[in-house]
Amino acid sequence: MAMTTPRPAVEAPAAKCTPACEMDHMLDPADAAFARLAVEHPECCSTAADYPGWTCGGAS
């Protein structure tokens, strides 16, 4: 029986600091098409004018 030396576990570079939810996006085959949507159809994107008075976190 041949003996082999086990290799150390190596993480994928993208997985080192990438949250699981972002990994899901990276693996989703429809994600690229969704990402192109804003580029191909900017008229469908929201702007600040669509939400007057809105502030991040709900602060006034």
C-alpha cells in the first residue's frame, strides 16, 4: 500500500473574507444577467428623486 502525505487544506481565494450571501451571488447563474440590467436599462433604476426625504438608517 502506497503512503501519501496529506496536503494542507487551502481555502479558495474568494472565500477567505467573502460572506456566504456574496458567495451565493457569485455562484448564481442569473446573477450576471441581473447585474447587466442597470447598464442595459438605466431608465428602470431608482434615483434619489424617487425617494424624497429618505435618509440612510431612517434618521431625519
